Amino acid sequence: MRFLRLFTKGFFLTVNVIVLLLFLVACLAPYVSPEQWWPISFITLLFPLLLISLLLFFACWLLFDFKYCLLSLMAIVIGWKSIAAFIAFNYPSSQKQFANPPGSLHVMSYNVSQFGLYKEKDSKYNRQAMFALIKKQELDVVCFQDFYTSEKKNDFNNREDISREMNFPFRYFSSDFNRDGMQHWGSIIYSRYPILKSDKLKMSTGPLSESLIYADILLDDDTIRVINMHLASYRFNQRDYRFIEKIKNQEDTGLIATRNIMQKMKDAYVGRSRQADIVAAFIKTSPYPVIVCGDFNDTPASYTYFTIRGSLQDAFLQKGSGIGRTFAGLAPTLRIDYIFADNQFTINSFRKINSDLSDHYPVIANLTLQ
């Protein structure tokens, strides 16, 4: 009996140490670029699971052998920077708290998934519903990613329609990809306020590379810079998603498929780390207070997140609550869409709209320039 107790205790202690070490490695992500050591990015995907495991070990050791709970406590203290970026420790806001103060700026970031262009059915109605949702928010600045517009007859000229229907007279569109000069894909910034200057910066090379775009906006007597981007995705196709589902359901080990998926993920992690370095350097050159919006395709535990955020405020951490999931697929812990703001802004409120019209949820922040 004594042997069994010692064996059980040793087993759980060993698992605790393994979890602790993996957690500490994940907490190194802000300092280690995937370009230098790419496996760290895969470990950061386990961050929420590792954190929960540490908390469970802490609670169990607290009951059965107090001294070992110090292991989990030590790891939590060391990794607090990553934990504090992952969880917003605020009370959930009521609807009344989302009123816009006079003179404030209401900003949305939204990956619109091309307004449902490739949905098998009802793409027209999906687009209309998205338009209605966006218009209802009474926004001042909107940053869209994965934006589609067309000048072809009987197609959707979203660029012009949004300007007209939502009273956004000023805009800047990247048009990173086009087909026959008529159909366009990219990122776009809309504004109710005049845009003094706008441009784009390529974040990578190749046929699928997208741009960082920015717009210098005249806000009363001040100028602010709004930056919008869509960082490299995994570029999974339908076949990849089917294999992922089979692996999740334990229907197939899918060794070859898993290898292909892992390679795509590795390439994306390395690509985003390079893009993050470019974005962070560009933010530092801004002569004006910045608002940064985008679909980073990376979690708050990642090198990408910490590199781009730098000393900026994360609107979700300031006024949101919980883990703030913004991506509807794959995992319930993926917060990959962000609004950051210069410290010269006061963040009045933050909210996320749980809408299934896109595979991303729109995020909205209300800010006041001090």
C-alpha cells in the first residue's frame, strides 16, 4: 500500500514537472522568434491547457502535500506576463456601459471573410446581414480584413456600397490581389473623418503576400494614425480541415496529412514573426498616436502578439473580460483579432459581437484622445 502511494505521488509529481516545463517554454514566446526556434509556437497553442493543468495541480497539492503546490505557484508567477495577456481580469460590462462619450472615437476591427462570397448558398443574404450589423454600431472608423469588392456587373461593389450606405466618405483600400482589374481582395480602412495621407507597406514577398495599410486621420485639431493588417494564415484548404476533424474524432491518424498540416503551420509561424518585426518597426516611426487593428492569426501567448503590441494598450485587456475568443473555428480559446491603442488614448469600452456571419467575431473599442 505504501509503495502504491509513493508510486502515485511520484507519477503525478513527474507529470506536474513536465507540464510546468512546457508552460515555462510557452512563456518564452515573447522573447524567442519562431524564425530562431519554430517549435515554441506549437507549444504556445497549448498555453490555456497548460495553465489550467497547473491550476489543477496547485489545488490538488494544496490538499494532499502543501510543499509541492509551490511548483505550480512558482511557474504562474514567472509566467504572469503571458497570463496577463491571455485573460482580461475585468467584470463583464453591461450594455449601458457601452454608451459613447462625447468626442470619443468608435472603432471596429472585423475579418469579414469576403462577406460570405464563397458560401455555398445565401451569400447575398449573408452580406446584407453583415451590412446591417456593421451599420447598427454607429462607427467612426472601421478596419476590415479579408475584404472583397468587385466592379463587375451583377457582382458586389462592397467598397462603394459601404461608403454610400454607412456614410463613410473617406477610405483606403490595399487591393493586394485582383482578377482582371475588376475583382479585388485585401484590407480596407473607412473613416467618417478626413484622411490626410494613406499608403501601404508590403509585409512579405510572393503572390499571396498582403499589405499593412495606414491612414492618417484628421480628428478635430489632432491627427491620428490608424493601421490595419491581416497577417499570414495557415492557408488550410478543405482537405486539411477534413483531416483535422478526422484526427480530432480519432477516425484516422493521418500521418501524411498531419505532416502537411504541421509544415503549413510552421511556415505561417515563421512568416508571421517576420511580418511582426516589420509592423513593430513601422509603428515606432509614426509621428502621430496610433490605433492598430487587425487579424494577427496568432494568440496572445505568441511572439507576434507581444512584438506588435509593444508598449501599446490592448483594448480587450483594458475593458474586456475572460479570454475573449474571436475566432469561431477550431478551438474555443482563439483570440486572434485585436485593437491596440497608443497610451495617449483613454479606452472607454470594448466589446465583441458573437455573430456567426463570418468565422471571425467583430471587435469594437471606444477611445478618447487625451
